[in-house]
Amino acid sequence: MSSKQHQIIGSSAALKETLAKAKKVAKTVLPVLITGESGTGKELFAQFIHDQSRRAQKPFVAVNCAAIPAELLEAELFGYKKGAFSGAVSDKDGLFVQAHGGTLLLDEIGDMPLQLQAKILRVLQEGEVRPVGAKAVQKVDVRIISATHRDLTEMAVEKKFREDLVFRLKGYAINLPSLRDRGHDIVKLARAFLKSRDDFTSTGLSRDAQTLLMHYHWPGNIRELQNVILAAAVDATRNIGAEHLVEHLPDAIDVEDPSMSVRERITSALQESGSLALVELQSRLKTPKATIHRHLSGMVAEGDVTRSMVSGQPIFALAESQCGGAELQLTQRQEQAVALTRAHGRITRQELAEALGISIRTSSREISALVAVGALTPDGQVGRMAGYHVGNQTNLPHSMAHQHTNHGR
């Protein structure tokens, strides 16, 4: 399923289901709330809904509520009269008027100031706007689509968003799937990004690159995929390999075993061998030397790994605290992660993120840190199904060891 007009590419079940919902609601006049993680393509879906509707020949206007200062957003949306404020040298129509007869996308509406939300509510209820500095209202016929990566219902409970506006905006809700849930669409999108650039049309994707793309968790979704693919294409002479991709992944995963991060692989290798030189680590991990060195430098700076010189060659080893000789010092969140893993027997990055209310990227960092100290161990599965078990108990904090004893009674 692909469209040059909409640039929505893919054929996964998750995407097909979402597009089917978008087509159905497009035929109505209901306001639509599009939710999903950042980078999932919310504006593209809003454009798709507009183009599938009876308003397709009328304007589609989009505004990012988070990108405009609060003091300017009202004038941008509702317009203003000459002399309404300093710099208002003439009348100007707002975006609601510009979108008359068509569709207005209020992107990142979760960032809209509370005082302005009441005026948006009036537009939805009465179908009229009052420009800044005007005495009379102006009727408008606009379909509103709003989009956000935030949980508006939770924000309403916290009094950070008007509850009545949430009900009005959510005439019909569509939640976009994250890229990691779209399977082979990831490879299709990667190829499309390459073909869209004249300088990369002949660049291909090796099999190991496709495997890595499918197993990475893509916390930045489609936007991150595009950035990584184009950056890797610069490094590749013909086909993009996994070694090119891993250089541009901020939470890099290992080429040979995508279920583990590079840091986890380094830790595992040092646990097995005691100490290794950089060239030995490269040989074991089959990962570019520059990538290993970058991660090692971070681990040395954080005190997880020691660096010593032997015969003029740098040798790396786990710090004493990482070798089981001292009680681990875990953060409260890490202790919660271990407790959850013990309670369930096994946990994935996605499950931990949902349980603790954190992002996938944060969940991945916490799990990597716990694997590095032996508190969790990978179960060997790859991709989204990669799971972790509780590791060696001997060096866990006393409080957690006590929990483990009680749990076994």
C-alpha cells in the first residue's frame, strides 16, 4: 500500500488497520484525534483523511502548536485586526479562516496553553472565531483534526488540559502504530527513503542490514529511520551493511546478535575473559573498531570498565563493582525493573516501558545497565520478543535479596 500523494508506505497488518479507520472517518464530519509516538507520521495521516473526505478540494492547513510561542499562537489561529497590538499594521486572517471549508490540523495540541484551549472549545461548539482586537465574531466551517504524542486524558486528570476539550476533540480517535510494530514496512520505508534521493537511488540494503533494521526498536520511529538510513548511505560505497547502520544508531545494537546492545556484548565478553584488548573485542563482537571504542570510552568514563596499558597496548576489564565483588548500587527504577522481572519471570523492553510509564529508549538504557552489572540476563531471543531474566543474585542489594528470599517461600 503506497501513495506518492500521501507517502504512506507499507503493507503491515497494523498499518492496514489504521488506514481502514482513517478512510471510514474521512467520510464523516467528526473531529479526529490522532495519537502516537513522535515520528509515526501523524501529519501524513491527517492529510490522508482530508484527501479522502468531501473537503479534499478545499484547503488543508497545518499548525504545530508547540512550535509557536504561546503569546503569538492566538493571533496565528484567530487572526487579528489592525492596531490590535504593536506590529499589527493591517488586518490578517487566522488559520481557521484560511482553512474555511477545509481541514485544520492542530498538531501537538497537548502543548497548547490552557487559556487558549477555551477559545478552541468555542470554535468547536459554535463554529465561530473572534480575531484579536475584533468586536464581532466570524463564522467558519472547518473540520478539526488534532494530533499529539501525549496522553490528553491523563493531562486532564492532572488539570493540564481541559477535559471538556478532550471530549470535543475525540470525536473519533486513531492511534498510529509505532514503527517497531510494523514489521517488514521498516525495510520498505528504508528503500523508499533511498529512492527519494537522487544521490542514493542505486544504494541497496544488504541482508544483515535488513535484519538489523527489523530488530532495532526505533524509539524515534519513521523520522529516526530516515535519518539513520541517509547517514548510513553516505558511508556505504554501494550497499548499506549493518556495520554502516550501527555507526548511526544512538542505542546501538550488535550486528551479530540484535537482541543485545553493543555495551551488553562488551560486558559479556569481558565477563567471560576477564580482560581484552580492543582488537580482541572487535574480533569477538564482529563490530567496527570505532563503534566498540566509542562505547568503551563511555563505559570507562562512567566507571564500569577500567583501562590499563600492557606492553604499550590498552587492555580493558570490568571494574571491580561490575564483577560481583561489591553490592550493586541500583537506582529505584532499576530495582523496580528487577522486581518486575522476578515477578513475571521474564520481561521485554516494551513491557518494562509500559509497566514503569517510561519511553522505550529509557527502558532500553535501564535494561542495558542492568545487563552490564549482571542483574538481568538476555534470554537469547531477538527483536521485539527479546526478553530478560533476573541474573546472579549474590551481589544484589540486601533489600532485593530479601525480596527474592520471601518470593521463594
